[in-house]
Amino acid sequence: MIKGSKRVACIGSGLVGQGWAALFAVNGYNVVLQDITEEKLEEATERTAHHINTLVNAGLAKGIEEAVTRLSSTTSLEEALNGADFVIESVFESLEVKCPIFAEMDRIAPANVVLASSTSGFMMSDIAKDMELHPERAIVAHPWNPVHLVPLVELSPGEKTSQGTVDLTYRIMEDIGRVPVVLKKEVLGFIANRLSAVLWREALDLVDQGVASVEEVDKAIRAGPGIRWAIMGPYLTYHLGGGKGGIEYIMRHIGVKKAKWLETAATWTTQPESVVQKAVDGVDDMVGATALEELEAKRDEYLIALNKLLWDGKSGVY
Ligand SMILES: NC(=O)c1ccc[n+]([C@@H]2O[C@H](COP(=O)([O-])OP(=O)(O)OC[C@H]3O[C@@H](n4cnc5c(N)ncnc54)[C@H](O)[C@@H]3O)[C@@H](O)[C@H]2O)c1
């Protein structure tokens, strides 16, 4: 299918659906955007064209005109799936919304069509629970925002997902320049969102406890671990932090001392009300009157530079 008929249906055309659509279009796939109203589709087509423009102007893809002509849209799920070889769902993060859509897509699409979900944290087995025909073709393909500029896609198969579905989805993700990782078993939030959730809880708590301001927390991450994380994950980072003793030294000595810090770290699982206003006020203080569009444009400029520096055919530190 990769170099064959190449038609992809993007079900749900919000922030994430638009990013997927741009990526598939610049990589030569015909893309149909689907959503619940014509207004949403108009906006989605415009935003997708903008992302295509960004990728082409950045030198990360070729041919704006050509890619834009590969886009079409419809409010009909049936029409969107007609002739589609691969489907990526990106509707609201709710099982009440996703489950019936997967059950319906299972009835409409031929058995060999992979049905992938962009869900941020649900398990595929839960999303696919009402699929009666071919649950083996359902898989989570979790991207990161902005989808067209962050390479990672986490693939999380459900209990019934076939190896063929995993392999095909992996190849398609590579074909559109993504960096797929595959989970060995299902877990809520996958790899990177689970790690983010723990860091985010502590970031909120440090501000809530009056240890540091929002601006200082953001700066500490950006200038410290963040600059390393762009090139190495936590394991390699600590291996190099252990000097000649490597990871084992870190684990047996410094790692033990770190355990003490965890005794005073946040452990809540329900977000306390007190963190909300402090986060909102802190971000207001930090960004001032700078418009969201301006912040996004700056973010994208750096992400483009990092994509070229770190991911354009490079294999990384290890
Ligand atoms: N925003 C992120 O950072 C991010 C990152 C990775 C994954 N995700 C996941 O991607 C999915 C979409 O997130 P988003 O940020 O694009 O949300 P969004 O609100 O921007 O877009 C969701 C779209 O789905 C449409 N929709 C709702 N019900 C529908 C239906 N029955 N049929 C067709 N379209 C329908 C909505 O009209 C809307 O346009 C969610 O599961 C989310 O968790 C989000």
C-alpha cells in the first residue's frame, strides 16, 4: 500500500488531524479530511495548507501546490473511508466518542484497512471494544503536537491487534518521516505521556509549594535537562553522568540518594484546585502580552531547526 494507491482518511480534523493531513500530503498520499461540519473542514483545510507551506518553506518537504491538490474533505464517514488504504482517527479524547466511531469504521472499511487512533492515553483494547468484525486492524498511533514537526509516534497495539497491523503501521510512519516506537504491552498514557505526566505533576507542585515561579521552572528545564533530552534519553544521560562507572555507578550511589528527594515529591493523582490558578497566573506573567500565534511561530522555527540538526537522516548520539 505504501507506494500504491496511497489514500489516507483523517477522521477528526482538529489540531492533530490537520498535522497528520499535512504530513501525508507532502509525502505523496491523497488525503481526505473528515469532520462533523463544513465550517470545521474549511478551517482544517486552510490550517493543513499552512502546515504544508511551513514544511516546504523549511526545506523538510517538496512541492506546495502539488501537496495541496492532494487534499479533499467530507462530513460523511462512509465517503471518507471509501477507497482509503489507511485511516487515522483524531476526534475528541473520549471513549464515548471514539468507541462508536471504531465500531462504525469496522463495519464500513474492508478488512485489510488499518484503523489507527491518535488517542493521547486510552488503550486500544478499550477503544476497540465494540469492533465486531476485525479488531486485529486497530492500533494506537500517538503523535506529538505539533504533529508535522515532532517526529515521535508511539504505536500501542491492543490485545487483538495483529503483528501485520503493527508492521504495516510502522512502515507507513517511517514512510512519512516519523520516528515510531512500539510498546510491548498496553498501558495508559504510553511511554512519553506517562513520563510527561509525572514531570508535569512535580512542575505544578513546585510552584504550588512556593519553591519556584513558573518562569524559573520552565527555564530550569529548558537550560538544563531539556537541552540534553533533545539528544539523549534519561538512560544514556545517566550513563554519561556516572563517569567511568557509567550507569551502574549512578544506580548504586547517586541513585540511592535521589530516592530521598522522592519522599517529598508530589504523589497526588487528582489535580488539587490550588495548582490551577497559580499555573494560569504564572504563565500570564511569563508570556505577558505576546500573542499565541507569535509564540507558536517561534516554537515552530526552533522545531524546524532541531529537526534538521537532529533528525534529518541522523542516527543520534547512540
Ligand atoms: N492536542 C494535542 O496535543 C494532542 C497530541 C497527541 C494526540 N492528541 C489526541 O488527538 C485527538 C484529537 O485531539 P485534537 O487536539 O486534534 O482535538 P481537537 O478538539 O482540536 O479536534 C477534534 C476534532 O474532532 C472532531 N470530531 C468530534 N466528534 C467527531 C465525530 N464523531 N466525527 C468526526 N469528527 C469529530 C471535532 O469537530 C474536532 O474538529 C485526541 O484523541 C487527543 O487526545 C492530541
